[in-house]
Amino acid sequence: MNLSNDQILAVLKTVIDPNTGTDLVSSKGIKNLQITGGKVHFEVLLGYPSKSQFEVIRQACISAVRGIAGVQQVEVQVGMEIIAHTVQRGVKLIPEVKNIIAIASGKGGVGKSTTAVNLALALSAEGARVGILDADIYGPSLPTMLGITGRPESLAENSIEPMHGHGLQASSIGFLIEPDSPMVWRGPMVTSALEQLLRQTHWQDLDYLIVDMPPGTGDIQLTLSQKVPVTGAVIVTTPQDIALLDARKGLKMFEKVGIPILGIVENMSTYVCPSCGHTEHIFGSGGGQKMCSDYHVPFLGSLPLNLSIREQADAGRPTLVSEPDGLISQTYKEIARQVAIQIALMSKDLSSKFPSIVIQNT
């Protein structure tokens, strides 16, 4: 009996991507299906960073196809393709940057910067090319968290090279000033400086650029949201009512400027006593999930209040670097994967497909 493409695809329709909950055929992930006698070869292309998932999905495909009568050999290659997605209308795109993710909070002190750095490292660990922009002019923390010292190079006029730390491309005002120098600037100067950092940094072929937004929802944050071509935003909060109140304002700000909310991360969710193992919800419980329910946005996950997270970030070796296989790192990876999946489900950016129209007098 001769094998057919329809037979193979019918079986592959039963193989569910454990991360998206969608079968590989419906998600259009099956590519280059070839049948030669009893040998079946095809590729699986995932739309999100997923290096750690390749073997699981490959084995699931092989197992499914081997069950078809007449199949003697199955070859499966699993890879990923990250594409650019749409941003707000009328905002100029950044060359060499496919997707920009804003990490924001309504207030300071909720662990937003630590979360942003670890999510960037998690995306990188899964095979993506990732950059991070420290948009907190008044309190830049990126140089410390990534353990980067020195000054960026300028190889071309009006351009600076990104600094590099733990596989990330990074840009921050902290690389250009002394660590103890205060930034005594008014709002317009801050937004102008940030736009220059964003657009004049020579980013190199990024799948994702993480923007660690300054806390709050004032003029600086609103201006940035209107000028930075953001694919989607992640809101970081703690479970307590005061933090949630401000987080809701941050969510509403992004909605007003047409930026999709990719989800909410609840930080400092629980505290586990290192001596006895007792778990305590110091800041309350369930607040992040209730906010997601109220606004119909995804709950991306919760992170504990843990001394090691702070110590590792302060030492320039964040959790994803210090304990890449630890439980907290796994949580960061799961959250980062869900963020990337939310982006993969969004509309493609087709601006590069259309030719430029130039009107000339003849």
C-alpha cells in the first residue's frame, strides 16, 4: 500500500504542541513533507523560542507516524522561525529588531527590572536572539544586573554598539554615566535620550528587544508607549492591593495607545521559609489572577519572594545564569515561552512586503 500525504497529516493532527495546546497541522507547523517508499521525512517549524522542546516534539511526531502501516523509517527535524509582528499604527520601526516587548509596572519596587532581565535570558536560553534596553533613566540597573562594565563603542556616526552580557545585547544610560551620577533631567530630556538609545543603538538581528520601562504611568511612560514600536506589553505586579491598583493603571495606559497586553506576572507571590519550609503569602494571594480575570488577559505565572533572586541579580549573575536548571529558572522559562507564544499568535508585520511609493515631478 502506497503511503500518502493525507495519511501522514491525519496522524500528525493528533500530535499536540504541549506549549500551545494546538495540533501541529492546524498551526501550520508541518513543512516539506516527503514520502519515499516506506521512508517519511518532514520538518516541524515552531513560531516561538523552543530549543528545550525540540526533542519532546520530535519524539511525539516519530511515535505517531510509526504507527501507520507501511512506514519503515521516520526522519523529523524540529526548528523555529520567529517573525516580526504588528505594532501601533504610525510608529517608526527599529531596523534589525523583529519584536519589542515592554516590561512595565504601575509602581516601583515590584521586581520589574529583575523580571525583565531574567525573561530576556530565558528567551535567549531557548534559542532566540535577544536585546534589552534599560529605559529607566533615573535608576538604571542593567549594568549591575548583567555584570557589564566599560563604555560602548561608536563605530559609525550617530550610532553606538550594544554592550554584551550573558548572551544579551544591552543598552542603558548607565553605560554612559558614572554609577553615582544622578540624572537631574526633566521629562522631555528623558524621552529624547531614550529615543536616541533605542534608535541609535546598533542592534544586530534581534528576534526580541525587551524594554525595561520606568515605573509609573506619567508623561514619560505615555510618550514612550506612543513612540516605541511595541509588539506587546507584560505587566509585573505583586499580589497586594496597592500594587494591583497601580498595575491596573499601567494596563489601561497600554490599552489607550493600542498596545496588546501579553499577560501579567505576579512577583513575590509566596515566601518559603528556608529553615522550616513553611509557605506564607506575605503580600496576599490571588490578586494577579483576579486582575487577569477582570481584564481578560493571560496570567503568565507567579514568582516567589526569594533571597537568591536578589543576591544573584546584585552580583551580575541573574538566576537564569546562576542556576539555569533550578526551579525558579524553569518558572522564568515557562513565563517567557508563554509571552513568545502570545506574540506568535498575533498578526504578522507585512510592512516590508509592500514597495515604497515615491511621487516625483516629471
